[in-house]
Amino acid sequence: MNNQPNDKNKLPQVEKLAGMVEYQQGSVVSKTIIDKKTGTLTLFAFDEGQGLSEHTAPFDAMVYVFDGEGLIAISGREYRLEAGEVIIMPAGEPHSLKAVRPFKMLLGMIRS
């Protein structure tokens, strides 16, 4: 992304979210677009069947699915999300993600 808020020499540019991260066969691809002390925004592209194993995070996080379909488990309960849907993953709750079919998401984590 060419839009770096902390870089005063670059002007903001309009970009399509879906084109900022690409699928790779058999892989999970991530791209951090904002990384601050107070929070992060990270794009992910999951190939079908790929995922992230169960883990916890010390902060609340929001997942916005903008392409495809994913299965997100939070504290043992499964949620199937499709493009255009969002879910909050509460701090300290175990969660995992898996691609039902290839999917892309934006993960926002607030650290305060």
C-alpha cells in the first residue's frame, strides 16, 4: 500500500482492498498495512483448507471478510462468514480460522 500515514512525503492513494493481498496455492498470505503502538490492520488471504490454529490474543480484534468464505471458531463456537460480514473476537478468548473456500479478510486489533 502506498498510503503510509506516518510518511509525510507520500500522498494517500485509493486502492481496492481485494487487490492488496493475493491468494497463493496451499498458503496463508498476510500483509500488514498499519502497525502502530495502539493497533494494527492486517490483510490475510487463505487458500481453501488453510487456516490459523487455535490461539488467544490479549486484545479485542475485528475480522471483516471481503472475499470468499471462512470458518471462525471462538471459544468452541463456530461462525461461518462470507464476503461483507464482520465478527469481533474478544480478548483472551481462544479462536481459530479456516478457509471453507479461498477467503480474504482484514484483521483489526486495538491495543488500548
